[in-house]
Amino acid sequence: MPNSAERPRRVTVDREGPLLIEGPVEVTDGDGTTHVSRRFQAAICTCRRSRAFPWCDTSHRKRRRATDEAATNSDAAMERGEP
């Protein structure tokens, strides 16, 4: 369905994933290159790990954040009774 003043484009923000935008979309990156997606929804990479940047290729799933790893290690140590 086309966008209009009555029906604006929907953008979904997920802190752990990509920015989802109802398509079709046109993205212009920092050097002026324009990228076009004609899909009904486009996933825009926000972690900059994607090999298909600006499109998300789910690379954010492969690496955990340092704070997540530290919390996991701390939890494991506590379960073993370590300080």
C-alpha cells in the first residue's frame, strides 16, 4: 500500500537487530551512494557488521556484545561458587 499523509511509512526499531522499514525504500549512505530495495520491508543494518551494508545480513546474531559476555561469564562463575 502506498504511503500518504493519512498512512505514513512504518519504521520498527529493535535494539538487538536491524531497523525495519516498510518498503520500497531508497537509502543514501555517507559517501552519497544510493541503495534501493523494492521489497515490502527492508532491514537496515545498525550494527555495521553486515557484509551487505546498508542491508542487514543478520551478522549481529553471530557476535555477542562484550557486556553480554561478561555477564554470562560472571553468572557461570557464581554458579560454580567462585567469587
